[in-house]
Amino acid sequence: MLIIMRHDAEPAEIERVCAVIEEMGYQSRPMPGRQRTTVGLVGNDGRVDGSRLAALPGVAEILHVTKPYKQVSREWRAEATVVELPGGLRIGGEEVVVMAGPCSVESEEQIIAAARAVRAAGATILRAGAFKPRSSPYSFQGLGRRGLDLLVKARNETGLLIVTEAMDAEGLELVADAADIIQLGARNMQNYSLLKQAGRQKKPVLLKRGLSATIQELLLSAEYILAEGNPNVILCERGVRGFDSTTRNLFDLSAIPVVKGLSHLPIIADPSHGTGHRDMVTPMARAAVAAGADGLLIEVHPQPDRALSDGAQSLYPDQFARLMIEARQIAEAIGRRIALPVEAVA
Amino acid sequence: MLIIMRHDAEPAEIERVCAVIEEMGYQSRPMPGRQRTTVGLVGNDGRVDGSRLAALPGVAEILHVTKPYKQVSREWRAEATVVELPGGLRIGGEEVVVMAGPCSVESEEQIIAAARAVRAAGATILRAGAFKPRSSPYSFQGLGRRGLDLLVKARNETGLLIVTEAMDAEGLELVADAADIIQLGARNMQNYSLLKQAGRQKKPVLLKRGLSATIQELLLSAEYILAEGNPNVILCERGVRGFDSTTRNLFDLSAIPVVKGLSHLPIIADPSHGTGHRDMVTPMARAAVAAGADGLLIEVHPQPDRALSDGAQSLYPDQFARLMIEARQIAEAIGRRIALPVEAVA
Amino acid sequence: MLIIMRHDAEPAEIERVCAVIEEMGYQSRPMPGRQRTTVGLVGNDGRVDGSRLAALPGVAEILHVTKPYKQVSREWRAEATVVELPGGLRIGGEEVVVMAGPCSVESEEQIIAAARAVRAAGATILRAGAFKPRSSPYSFQGLGRRGLDLLVKARNETGLLIVTEAMDAEGLELVADAADIIQLGARNMQNYSLLKQAGRQKKPVLLKRGLSATIQELLLSAEYILAEGNPNVILCERGVRGFDSTTRNLFDLSAIPVVKGLSHLPIIADPSHGTGHRDMVTPMARAAVAAGADGLLIEVHPQPDRALSDGAQSLYPDQFARLMIEARQIAEAIGRRIALPVEAVA
Amino acid sequence: MLIIMRHDAEPAEIERVCAVIEEMGYQSRPMPGRQRTTVGLVGNDGRVDGSRLAALPGVAEILHVTKPYKQVSREWRAEATVVELPGGLRIGGEEVVVMAGPCSVESEEQIIAAARAVRAAGATILRAGAFKPRSSPYSFQGLGRRGLDLLVKARNETGLLIVTEAMDAEGLELVADAADIIQLGARNMQNYSLLKQAGRQKKPVLLKRGLSATIQELLLSAEYILAEGNPNVILCERGVRGFDSTTRNLFDLSAIPVVKGLSHLPIIADPSHGTGHRDMVTPMARAAVAAGADGLLIEVHPQPDRALSDGAQSLYPDQFARLMIEARQIAEAIGRRIALPVEAVA
């Protein structure tokens, strides 16, 4: 940590900064420059709260040299985390894993039809919400427990693994029992109680980036889960808040290489929420694979114009099948491949 | 709701849109223009989910004419909500209510000193966190239950009312028992499980705007609380995510008149989190009163340079006292006044 | 255009809105709904300024049904614009055109070395700035006219076409004489005097999206150029202002499919400015091709650590060569190909 | 400037960084920490371009300790700049100066009526555009030279000073001849050719903050003007691009105290463009005075519902008169006063 002093800081002010640093248990290294003095705080392990120093007279600014996260950092663990799933599916290795399905579980007929369609096109994990976070209290809120039962049924019928969202403590226990991956949604990315609970159980966690979360905040939220003992975290870019309402969100694909540089955790992309428009899902899904994403999360509905939620951004099954063909070629162009269905692997 | 058709939409596509509208239980009103046809959906009560229509062929765009919130809307209830607190304090009326205190409860000595200082300057409600949402798992997380006990002690000693944050289901029960107002923080603004729980108990709720929440999303989150039966919601502007790191957040003071126009709920301002710098708190607190805020939420610490959190944005007690003098004059300039301590009222 | 009335609007207020519409020369179509009346303005050609109507009593909101741009709109001209360049190079057709080179022309040696390197790897157009817009008056401002001379020399030596930026009226004339494509930079996207001048000359224009420009604003700026008579506009996504300083800008790749849907103009991508970090340029350049960009604009410097500007985001020549190989394969995966050097075409 | 090395940087990489720093003419000061080495670059005067260093292997990040601007900085000149205008009016001192008038000059009758109305309420400077930057080429573009003539007529009739916008080199000469203050608009904040020209003439310049400009970028643009010899720059906050379309822009009032802390230049506020809605102009104008603005720029139109531009955000004359009364009291509450008309001063 570096404490930048004002150019007109008094010597006594600089001494006080040094004294407070020593009092906090670290060493201080004043470095006088031509215009101003900078004081280095050394001997820390990256977890210093600088607000006390920022409040001292004569201090212009605090600069953080060390990132506040540790266990998720690639600087401290160079080797990529590979999340192992039942049947031998792996996320974070050479393969690109495709998760697809409708926004919500709506009925047995719908979820089975969706599962079969995405399975036929080559997806290996089924996505669909049983508990739905909706901005309006008057929108469809999901089928709840019954939705989870239907997902289990779909897994039994198709062999697809299941990822689905948990919104609170009670739901997280239910989802952890039923699903193969627990999704924590964008709106809960900084719900620290939920993050801690997810860190204390065994299932892998898919953590979606919050709507205005910086990459550092995303990594700190993942750090909460690792700090509680669960190393199996998959990050997900799903669009951030932008200023242009032409798209539902601003799909920040650069997050893929940024996260790859800073962390060893796998990261996938959700172009359906990232764009909000069916016509943009295919090009942006292709782009995500080209950018190096470890997986895709895509909304596919057997009948988008009858969907109870997110109809406008759901692909038709045949659009999804075409996308899978292009995605395979793009993965190969960069030396990867799309993961095959579990049975084929086993 | 209006469905804008593409200029080259086929008559059959327009008919299908009308048919789906009728199937949904509403009436359709096609309106051919010189360039394109617009179809009105009428007979709805503002709660239509348009995604099914957006997915139909030939549709260019969906425009919402009616806002998706209802109970919080000023269009439907013109009279301002006034939240009544113990001892006769009222938020949302003519008076401007000042809530002040440290970021966190740190010790008995600290919270009592802070309470006395803000009481002496004219605050009527004590703010301080017992449960702290921190972006890093390694930052100080608050004293928890013991923090609540110390807040109760401070109330007994000073007569100040208490507002403090709840972060999860268990914490909300504890805070509802101890505090006069339950704060739901910015990171939990769309934690719908927590909003519903807050709506099912009796204490007033201070709902902070999320870091990238639109005003409509803030009002929809308040709608969740009202929809469960609790009408006593106080909104709070505390800064949104901006692109300029000179300030911690971008303090969106325009939210005050915007909310006043759209909703009957009271709204207060938090210039401490809104700016993140002590030097900016006083001018922006004055500005908030001038803009019409129903209250202020301000961080004051007896010794900011020893604070365990948010030291850099906490006022010194004497700065707060000067601010209160200016705030009183500004309130008078616009025909309001700063609320007096409860005893004086009784 | 639709005028949404407040739910409590008086009949006289609705009548006045209709009267003003008629006075403006259009027809009004009031449409009473269950909650409020909407008044349609019909008979317009998309160029109505609604501010006068927005100011009338009883009006809640104005909704624009017709986009304010026309000549650039795909709704009005479905066929893609293909910009024809000397030697048969075409932008906007099946081929993906790669423009590469250093940020600035620094010396004859540097620009010739850069031109040869990007030519060898397969680029067809040389990019480099002679006039440099820099946020600080103390940064290197470019070589000016001498820079243009050196670019012409590089074209003569390598056969590459030239794209370079003009910043003002005088510079635009010089650039139009020397270059094959005139670049208008992000900071000048709404410099309307410059846009009009660019529209009155004959060379194709590369118009970069402003740092916080919506897609509609970008298209309106292009409309300025077309309205003056120059149909050869190439749009360019180069990153928008974001809230996360991890990257220099937020590279909005979704702009590619959005623009393809709304306009017939070609659009290319600049991943160098879009990200600001060398390590991210390659993945995001690949992603841009996968998303459907009609070209790439990439900074390549023979010696990035000696660059006078933008060294940190410039590729080394061998990195660029590897990128070209991957880009070719990705283009093929989506049925396109990278444009070959002009001579090979001829 | 500080160069943060990666924690696994090789000694040779650190040595190379030091060598490059020395080669650039500065001194290097390596500071090994527990986790990584930081290299200080000292002996510079704040104008170092760090991109060359950022490109070296082993470098994690560059941190700027010294701000890139100088002449506008309060650190280097503590005393406030006070801009002196004809008749003794001063901007940047104790008085708060009110500039008001219509968005555009539309006709002699309109501008004289507007001038008389704002004069009667207490404004001292007349604002109105002769050259109008409009996002659409089909919107009203202003009366041009004739507009300037009408402004001069209004000054002769009322004694008000004049501020009006220049959009290009030719217009700037005309405006400099006719007006008392030259306005450079938000879209031209980084039009460096225009900034330099404004710096080479004598009239004071009102520089509006760009739609997504950081405070540092705003100050750097002002630095361009000062660097050319014109010290009389007045900054203006007019709203930045936000994510919520409820308001036209996001009015960033915090910019007032931020600029006051960083620079000695005066700063005024434009709540009309800052909000875009008439109902919000009055509360936000009051807030701007309370926040410490040195002036207000407000749109007032004799007949807003007949305005050719910005009708929806223009105050009626009687609303403006009421605002002036409140503004006077708020100015007094913070120890300032609203500037009186020039004649009264003389």
C-alpha cells in the first residue's frame, strides 16, 4: 500500500503517517519525490484496510499495490482450477462446456422437451430456474420445489446435468440437494450471507457477475466462497448495466480475458442475459468462445413465444443447433473443443 | 402497452399480435401510421409481461405506457406517506430528519460518545452498523448481536432512535426486535426474499438504492415490501456506480425530485456513502436538503482516524455541528425545518 | 410518435395536445385506455421534434416510434453498403478487412518497418496517426503534415492503403488528399461541423463511436455525413466508458450485431483502444470476427516498449501474425474470409 | 509515478525498468515489499507518459502519483481565479452569478422578451444559442450570425451580458466578437483544435463538461486553454451520461466540491441540461447553490410550449422568479450572495 502525501504536507504529518503504520504492525518507507513524498507500507499480506490512513491530515490519496483477494488470484496459484462434475465433465480445462435450457421451469412437458432439444444439439448441462428473482412482485416467480423435482426428472430422462439458481438460505439447501451446480444470480453477488453458506457446502457454485460489479468485486465475492472451504467456483459474465437501452445489458466480453489474467477460476458467458435479444445471442455466443470462455449459458425454449419469462431472448431449438455447429469450429480455431455429452465421455 | 411493428410487417403478423393479445385476455387496438402500425394493448392494469409479444415475428419493439409498480406510485395515491416513529418523530412530512453516527458500532465507549455528539448537534436518530456487508471477507464484519445491544444502550442513554442494517433472515429478526428502523442496504436492494420478510413485519424499513438501480427498480423493490403489507418504507439515495473514480460513488441527487414526482414515499439522502470523502459530505448534505430530501443519513465518528471502517468519509463532531447550522437555514429557505429531538417534541 | 397522457389528464389537456399536433401539420389519433389516454401523432416522416409536445400540461411522456435517422437505416434500405476502395478492396461485403499499424507515425524508419510487418502478416490497410488528439496538452501531439508524407511513402513501398485521423477543418483537407480513408475519432463523433465537411468530400469516412455515444447517436452522426452526400461511411466500435478501471474502456462488441440489425453500413472493431491492454487484444480481435465485424483496426508497433503513445496496447509483430492465422479460421467458421492484399485481388 | 512489478518479476526485469527510467531522464527508486517490488520514478514534473514503461515485461501496473495537469491545479495555485467581466461582474468570488435565457435565439421578439424576463427576476447574464449542436441533422440548427446580432440587440436593450456557444473555428471568431463569454459545449470538450483557438483569444471561456468526461479530463481540457495563454476559464457541470433514462442526464453535483478541491478555477452548474425536466430544474438549481457553485446556467423561455428546442426543460418566467428568491436565501445560508445586475454594481 502506498500513501501519497499532498505536495504541501508538513514533515510532522508525514511522521504521523509513519507512526500510524508502525502502530498497525507494518513498516513504513517514506520516499521523497521532487513534488511530494510517498510513504510505502510494507510487510503486509494484502489485507490492510487503508481507511484509517486516508483520514490522516496531509494525505492526498491511498494507492493499493496488492490486490485485496488472495485465494482466487492467479498470481498466487498459476495453475487453472478445473471443476470436476459427475460423469467426468470438467469446466476450466481444454473443453468448452455448453449449458442450455429455458429461463424457467414451466411444466413437465416444457422442461422435458427443452432438455431433449438441447441434448440433441450437443449441450451437456440443462439450465432452468425454479426460484426466479424478478424485479416486479407481480411477475411469474417460478415453480419453486416442484420446479426442482421436474429438473431431476429431466436429468433422469436425458442424462444432462443440472444448474439452477438459489435465492436464499432455504432455497440453497434444496438446490444443493437436487442440482449438480448451484447458481448464485447477479442480484445476489454481494449477498455475503448466501456466499458464505455456499462456501460451506460441497456442490460447485456458478457465481454470476453483478450488474455493476467490477472484476475485483466479482473476485472478492468468489473469495468469500473459497474462504469458507469450497474451491469449486465457476464465474459467469452476463452483462453489466450500460447507458444504451438498445440492449438489455452491456455484455462485457472483455471480462473473459481479464479474469483469465487475474484468476485461476474458470469463467463462462451468458449471452442471453448479456444482450436480451434473440438475434444477438448467436453472434455473441460465438464471440464468447473466440474470446476464450470456458463455457456458455444459453436460453433455449421449445416455444419462445409462449415462454412465461425471457421469451424475447430465448433461441428456437433449431437456432441453437446451428450455433453449436459454428461454436465447434471456432473452438477448434483456438485449440479447444466443445465438451461432449457425459455418456460419450464415460 | 404498445407493440410497435416493423414498417415491413405483413398483415398476417399484425393479426397474430392482435390474436395473442386477445388470448392473453386484453383488447387490441391496431393503429396504422404513415410508416408503420402500432398495436395498443388496452384493458390491462399495468402488470402485463410483454416478453411473449416481443418474441412474435414482425414486432420491432414493445413500449410500456403504464409503470409496472402500483402501490408506491403517486399517480395512484397523491398524498405523501408519513412514517410515524416512537416519540412523535415523523419522516415524510414538513420536517427534515437527521440520522447520524459512525459506520460501525466498535465499542461501548465509541458508540456512546458518538451518540452524545450527534445528539448535541441536533440529530434525532442514531445510525451505526452491527452487521456489516464488506466487499472483502478479510475486512471487519461488525460486532453482530453485541453491536445491537450497544445500540440499545446508546438509545437508553441519549433518547435517540436507532436505525441499523439487516443482511439476512436471521439478522432481520434481531434488528426488528432492537431497532426503530430496519435498514436494507444497497447490495440487498434486489434480495427479494429479504424484501418480502421485511414486508411481513411491522417496523419501518429504510431501503437504500442499489449501486446501479434505476429509479423504477428502486420503486419496484419498495413495491415488494408494500405488497406484503408494510406501508412504512423510506427510500434512500446513497450514490450510484459512476465512471469517475475521483469519488467513491456518483451521488445522484436528482433522484430526490424524481422520486418525489413518481412516488408518495419519503426519500432521504446519504452523502457519506454518496461521495466517500469527508470534504464533500458537508456541501452535498446541504445540497440534499436544498433538493428536497426528507432526511439525511450522515457518518460521524468521534475519532475518524481510528475508525475500523469508512474513516475517510466520517465527519468530525464539530464539522457535523457546523453542518447542522447551515442545514437549518437551508431548510427554512424552502419552507421546511430540521426535526427536533424527540423529547422536545413530546 | 406517441404522447402518453397522465392518468388524471383533463379532457381539455388531451384536446390541446391534439390541437398542437394538427397545428404542427400532422394528424392526431387519441386512444383511450383503461388507465390513461395515449395520443398517436401520425403522418410524419420520422423527423418530428417532440419537445414542444412534452412541455404541454397533462403529458406524462413522449415515446418515439420512428427512429430519428433515415438514410443510414436498414429498415429503409435492406441491402448492405459496400465501400469500394482503390485496388478492388471492399468493406462491408463477405470479406473481413484488417487495418493495422502503430498508434502514431513517429519516424520514417518506424512507419516503414511497421507497414512491412503488418503487410507480411496479411493486413491490407495501414493505420497510424499524424494528427493525435491527446487528453493532455503535454503529450506527444503527432508529426502533423510530415506524418502524412511518411504514410504516403509507406503506401508507395508496400501497396497498403492508408487510414488516418483528421481533427479539424484544415486537417481534414490534408487527410482527404493523402489518405484512402479519413478517420474521425471518438472525441469528434459529435463535432457536427467536421461531420458536415466530411460529408461534402469524396473519400470514405471511418467514424468511430464516441466514448459514451448510444448506437442511435452513432447512427445520427453517420446520418450527418450521408445527408451531405457521402454514402461511404464505415462505423467503428472502439470501447465505451465503463465503471471498471481494469480496462481502459468497455469494449462493447454487442454493437456489431446491433448495428447490423439497424443499419446497412459496415462496422469494424478496434480491440486495441477497446481494451487498452496488449494481452486482451488478441482474444477480443478474435471475438470481433466471430461477432460479425466487417473489419479490424489493430495497433501493431515494431517496438512497443519504445512507442511514443499507446505502447501498452500495441501488439508485437509476431503476436499480430499469430492473430491473423486464428482470425482466418474464425472467419471461415462463419462463412466469411479475411480480405487478401490488394495486388493479390487485382 | 510508481511502477508496480508482478510478484514473480525477475530481478533482470526490475533492472530493465530502472534502466528505462534513467534513459528517459529521471531517477529510479526500487522499493522491495514483502510481496512485490515497487519502483518509484522521481525527478519528474508531472508530465511523464508511462505507456512505454507499462509495456515492459514484469510490470503489473503503473500508478500516477502526480496529476497530469498543472496550471489549473489548486495544489500549485491556492488562490481562486476570479474572472472579471464588463461592468464589474465577477465569477469565482463570493458572489453567485446567474445566467439565464432560452435554449436558442428564435426571433427578435422572443429573445428580447426572454432577456427582459430574466433581467426582471435578477439574472445578470443572458444565455441563448445562435449555433446549435443537435444530434439529428434534421433538428433546428440555430439562426447563426443573425442570432448573434439579436443577442447584441438584447444586450443593448437590457444591459445583460451575453454567453453563447461556438462550435467551430469560424464560429468562435464570430462569437468572440459579439459575446462576453464564449461557451464551448459538452460535445466539444475534447475538440483540441477549438480549445487551442479559444486559448489564443482574450474573451473568457465557459467550458462545459463532456457527457462522459472524468473531472481529470475536464481539467486537462481547461489546461489546453490556459497553456495557450487564456487564464479566464469557467467550468460547468451539466450532467453526465447515466444508466437511467428517467432523467436526460445524470446531474453530477458532486463535481462542484471535487473541482473546488482540485482546481482554482470557478465552476457553475446547468440544472436544465443536467436534468432535462422542468420540474427538476428548481430543486437542482437550489442544490447547486447549496453545494457551492459559483453560478447557475438556466433555461428560461417566455413560452416553453412554443420553443423550437428544449421546451420541456425550460422554466416559465414566474418559476424562474420564484427560484431566484429561494436561491438568494440559500446563498446567504452559506455566506454568499447572488450577484446583482451590472448597473447596480457600477
